[in-house]
Amino acid sequence: MDHIDRALLAQLQQDATQSYAALGEAVGLSAGAAHERVRKLRERGVVRRTAAEVDPAAVGGGVLAYVMVDSSSWMGDSGPEFAALPEILEAHVIAGSASVLVKVRTATTEQLQDVLRRIYAIDGVSGTQATVVLETFFERQVDPLLAGGQE
């Protein structure tokens, strides 16, 4: 991936609805060349998908919590069970005192409590520790212009 690919990625992260002509102009390519580069980035899995960024609070996801999940056994194979809970936005196997870290969004703390009950029902889960977010300063994606990598 070269500096032009990284610049295209940065442009797509800002506004994925841009025309290939606008993308090309922003990075010094023709529309056709920009289209071809983006197609190759998709084929290689660098661009995983194109989606709209939705305000979670506007659609009933105003309560954000990070939950550390303790276990009595290896949780590395439990990804599908966590993915089955639609309120869980991310799930990560981690090193440290807990086994899994999940990001949860619900409308209310009562709904969060229900999600915690359903997490407890996952085989191997022995405990949870939830941290509710009071305010988010910012959220961002990886900046392809700053991220390390080989050219």
C-alpha cells in the first residue's frame, strides 16, 4: 500500500459517497485510476465495507458500556455466542485479568442489565464487570495517513 492508497482511504473515511472523479482529484488521479485503486483495496480486504455512521443515541443506543468478561475456561471459541447478542457491538479476546472485552449499547440501564444476564448465560462465563460511559470526548477510526505500514 503506497501513499496514494492511504490518501484514498482517508478520503473514503471522510465521505464514502464521493464520486471517483472527486476521489481522484483529491489524490491526483483520474476517476478511472481512483476507481481501479479502490476496487483493488476492496478485493484485498483493506476496505471491508461502506456504511453510514449513525448517531447511537438517535436510534436508542444512548447507554454505552464496556464489559470485562471473566471466564472459567478458554473463551477463544465463543465469538459466535457474543455475536448473537445484537447489543454487543464489539467483542475482543484479551490478555489480563479478564478473558473478553465487549462494547455494549442499549437504550437504558435496565436493558444493559438484561444484556449482562445473557452474557452470564454464555458457557464458561464466570463474571462480568461493566463500566458505563458518562460522556464520550471523541471516537475515531485508524488514520491511514498516520498508521505505520510498508509502502
